[in-house]
Amino acid sequence: MSKRSSKNKPKSFSEAIGIKDRLESDTVNFLVGLAILALAVYLVIAMVSYLATGQADQSLLESLQPADFFNTNHEFSNTCSSLGAIVAYFLITINFGLPAFAIPVFLILAALKRMKVCTSVNLLKWFFCLAFAMIWLSAILAKFIAPLMGAEVYNPGGMHGLLCVQRIEDVVGTPGLVAILIVTAIAFLTYLSHETIEVVRKVLNPVKYFTDKIKVTVNNHPVTKDGELQTDIVEPDTIEDEANDKKAAKEPNEESMPNVVDLTDLSQLEAKPKPETHTNEPQAMATTGQGDEPAEMTVEKSKDEPKASGSKTTVLTDLDTPINPWEPFTKYKFPTLNLLKKYDSKPVIDMEEIKSNNARIVEVLKSFGVEISKINATVGPTVTLYEITPAEGVRISKIRGLEADIALSLSALGIRIIAPIPGKGTIGIEVPNKKPQIVSMESVLNTKKFQDTKMALPMALGKTITNEVFM
């Protein structure tokens, strides 16, 4: 019924005649962008010409009549004729002054993006930045530059800047106007770059900045009694031993195994006794003997990556050693992990969810004639792995074909069947957890595996189902 109703759904007029598809085509976008680009170039030429010929056209523009628009007498001196002179007069004299050049700049960017010449341009950000700069510079030019130019043909800040300055000064005076301009400029620069805050701090307290700089220079280059620079040569082996001792002191003494839950209940499976099969399962996993008694369920916490000590050691080598390409960056200090937000990464095991999924998996397999002898559950941050040991004579391809039926029974968005699990004689079924945990960046980077890696460019992608960092 749903398919029929979707087919019979009435289409809009634009969809029916195909206008919508044509308007969204690449050719139309290119032509529209080309037209916008031509308009922007026309505005630039008209505005630049107005700066030179505005005085000659001033009388015509101030007493403009409808008939003058067609310029039949060729009275306008602007390169773009009457239309160019009128538009430039409106943008520069009546509105924003010289900052009005931001309008054709934005049109050029919009045209290039429409033509797919510069697809990475963020038009929304450019719009707000250029709009703020146009309004702010209009007030600055009207307040500080216009008095220096005297009675010219146009105000560099335009009528907009002149009116803004007059209205603000009527309320807060000149000091208030200057304060508003400075605060808004700093806020805008902070939006563009957070380094603006550090620059302002250095400007407000230059003594502290130069004092800290001198201290850093003295600490990095100690001076001897004779006034010469002293160089400390430290053996690499000694530093590595000290760093390893510090890291070993902070490492946990014991490492726990992954979250493994033995869900086998032979009384429910009703499986016949089978010969013991030897697999490469870890000894820490709970096994179940055959019999009518229900198997004991054991839950073991997953092992956590040992935390790194957080200390970096710089090795100073002798001049006779080979050139170290990293030596110019030895003074660079990496940002600390305290900048990252810490989440509660302790594993939470929902036994009700695990038992419910276990019963449904067994029920689906049993309904298709698939007998199993053992089932374990390994709980991960976002996915739970149900490890199944099939009975003798069960084909793996038969279980693979039941992926859709198992997903439907579990009401899961999707499952993954690993048949067989590499290195084991078992089959894995990965089911998403209803309440997945957050694998934070801090929990991945603040591990011994990541800190002590020998990779040239390490990249931590997350954690595996056994809570190990994947790089």
C-alpha cells in the first residue's frame, strides 16, 4: 500500500513539467554564476569610475529626472553611463562610502561558488564578515577620515557612517563612540581567531610579556661563571630508563580481560553431548559443562589501557652525532590532555539486554535447525559480540544466511556475522548496544599504547570491542 500511495502522490507543477530539474542542472548553475560575476565586475568598474567622475556627475545625480536615466544627451561622465553613475552614487554617497566595495566582492565569491570554481567558500561566514566590516569601516571613515579630506564630492564613510556617528555621539559622546568601535573590533577579530585574546593581553601588560620571554631565554640557555653559554649533554639511555621507571610506577599492577559473559545454558539448548573441541579461547573465559544444571554466568571487566605518565624528555646530543631533523622543534611543547573533556569510560553491562538478545539468537537459530553447544557475550563500548560454538555437522554458510532473520528478531538496525572468527573455531554475531558508551578522544590518546608508539605519524581511530586502542 505504501508503494502505491507514493507512486500516486501528486507532483508539484514545477516537477510535472520538469522545471525543477532544469533549474538544478550544472549548466544553469554555471550560467547564473557567470551572470552574477558579470554584474559584480560591472559594479566595480562603475564605482571606481565614480571616484574620478563623481564631481562632474554630482549635479545630475542630485537633480535626477526619469528622462535622465536614458542619457540621451550623453551628459554622464561615468564609464558605465547613467546606470553605473546612479548605482555608484547610491552605494558610495547615500549609503556606506568606500566600504561599499565589499558588495561586489561578495558577489564575486558567490559567483565563483555557483560556477563551482571555488567550492570550499563559506558564503555565510563571508557575508557576516563583509557586512560587519562594511558597517564598522563606514563609521570609522566618517568619524576620523572625513574631517581630514575636507569638503569633497563624497564622504568616505557615506551618509550611513555619518548618521551612525552623529546618533551615537548624541547619546554617549565621542569617548563612548571610540569605546564601542574598539570593543566591536576586538570581538570581531576574536571571532576570526582566538589568538586575538593573547595579543590583547600582551598589549595591556607588555612588562609581563617581556619578563616571561627573558625568563624562557635564560632557562633554555644557562650561563656559566665565565659568561659563556652552558650546554648539558645527557645520555639517551639514562633518560629513557628514568622515563620508563616513571611510567612503570603509574601503571596498574593487574590487567583484566575483556567483558566476557558465558550465556550457555544446555538445558535451554537441549543439545546432545558432543566430543570436546579444542579452541584457542582465552583461559579467563568461563566454560560450561554438559548437564541439566544452568551454567554459571561470569562477567569480567575489559582491560584498560595503562595511562601515560604525560612527561616528555628532550635529549641533547653532541655535535658529532648525525643531524636530527626534529631538533628545531625540541622546544615545542605539545598541548596537554587536560584540554580534552573526560567521560566516564567504565563499562556498564546490561544483563537484561544480554539475556534477551541471547534468548532471541538461540530461538532464531533453533527454528532453522541450527544447534549450538556454547555461547559467550563480549561487551564492548558500542557493540556486543556473541560468540557461538556450533554443534558438529552445522555448516557455517547456513548461519551466514540467517543474518537478516537475526537482525529482525533483535529489532536492531543491523548486525554483522563473523564466520568464522579468525584464530577460533567459533562464529561471532555483533549486535549494537541500545545504550552505546562514548569513546572520548582523551581515553584514546591518554594511553601507553599511543604515547609509546614508534609510528612516525600515529593516528588513533578509536577502541576495539575488547577495549583496546586501534591505531
